[in-house]
Amino acid sequence: MELIGKYHFVTESYLLDFRGRVTIPMMGNYMLHAASSHAATRGFGFSDMTEKNTAWVLTRLAMEIYRYPVMSEPVTLYTWIDDVGRLFTQRCFQLTDAADVILAYARSIWGAIDIATRRPTMLDIAALGKYIADRPCPIEKPGKIAAIENESFGIPYQVKYSDLDINGHFNSIKYIEHLLDMFDIGFFRNKEVQRFEISYLSEGMYGMPLTLHKQEMLPDEYALAVCCEGKAICRAKVQFAL
């Protein structure tokens, strides 16, 4: 079995933003699809985990984009396991165009939880470790994200039907969509998101009253948060470039 998964996509018009480019959330969906497929063909996918009453949860994701794919462009996404620990495994991604020019890299951290208790479970290091690939992913690993100064007051939002994933919880990509929606469209007309990083702290549920937060930390660098009753359930950081 190959250590590195290779998945092909062709961008379609319904996947693009007003500039005719694939969005960061859609790139995230490509990555989740590739991660799921890669895991399933190696014996630790959704069905395999469900049989053990466990489930994968994405805890952190960092993406760096060098060029955004455009309409009808074929792209290839590579994914591989970078490291395995007792509670977390690290997975990397590389997105390339038809000429094999690199479009983006991403790093992600995953944990497993017990479906009933929602508590972390130990990973099978021996089983997962044999799929670790020695392939470079030359971007900074996801790290600690600064808190917003005031996480009690923000833009109100309530978790809706379309926000839910297969487990009935706030979809990890929906967090990204709602956070990026806080920026005026002018940001996306004149700048590009160069790096997006997100840390998922706890699960969002249907009907949960949330607040969305944004704070400029440095020029073109913002700290973001999704909070419930003044406590962050996720934090993110976005860096823009011209």
C-alpha cells in the first residue's frame, strides 16, 4: 500500500468565488475528502472507527496558499501521515496544478474520541505508524493562537441545519466560512489570504448561540474566534497578502 494518497479534482463553477477562484473552505473540503479516502483504504476510515465506537476529529489546520485554482482547472491533492502520537496524528497535504506546480500546502492535527462519551481515546501507534511517509511539508506547524481581547461581545450567530456534519456537530469547514465572512468583500478584491490557521477547542451543536470575533493584531494579520457564552470554541488566525 502506497504511503502517500493522490486524489484528482477538476474545479467547477459552483466551487468558485466572485473572482473565479477556488475558495479556502472548498480547498478544506478537498482535504477532508482526501484524508477520509486515504484513511478508509488503509483500515482506519469512518466505518472502521465507527465499529470501535470512535470517531476522528480535526483539532488544528494550517493552510498556506501560493496560487488559487481557477475554473475548469485540474488539480491534484497529495496527503500523507507525518507523525503519530498517543492522542494525536499529524497529516499533511500538497495541492498541485496540471504542470505539478505547487499551489498550496497544509498541515493538520487529528485526534480520536469515544462516540458516547466524547472523550479522547488512545491511538494505535503501531498500526498508524507504519503509514508515516518521509515527505517534506515546508510550512509552519499549527501553533497557539492568541485570544481576542474581548470574547464576550461579537457578531451573533446561531448554529443551523446547514452547519451540521455527519456526526450532527458544527462542520469544521463551516467555522472557516463564517469567520472569513466577517471580512468586507474589499479585502478579497484587493488581497489574498496567504495563510489561514484554525484551532478547534470544543464542539458546536445545533441551536447553540454563538458570537463571531475579529481583531487586527498586525497589519494584514487578524485573530479570529467563535465563542459561546464568552468562551472560545474555536480560534483562528488569517494573514493577507497583496
